[in-house]
Amino acid sequence: MATTSIIPVKEILLPEKYALIDDFCQSGQPVTLVELAAFLATEFGLAVTLDPDIVTGFATDSSN
């Protein structure tokens, strides 16, 4: 007997906001993480830091 687990998904943004993100990321040009962070900060009022000295420490994965 097979069991099925269902994980409910709740939309947290309006469809228009998802469309904004899609349009930004599908501009045809590569998008850097800094550009994406700046976009999200502007569009969604997020408090992010774009200071290279701070961001650099988080730019690589430190796991083995």
C-alpha cells in the first residue's frame, strides 16, 4: 500500500508581484545576486545590505 504525503502550499505574494520577479529575471541579460537583491529591496521594501565587504563573506559556501 503506497502512502502519499501532501504538503499544502500557500501563496505569499500577489500574482502581479510574481510577474515582476519573472520579468526582472527573464530580461535576457545575466542577473547578478547584487542586482537581484537591489531589485527585491526596491520592489518589496526589504532591508538588505549591498556593501561588498559584508556580502563577500557570504558569497561562498563554507561546507565541505
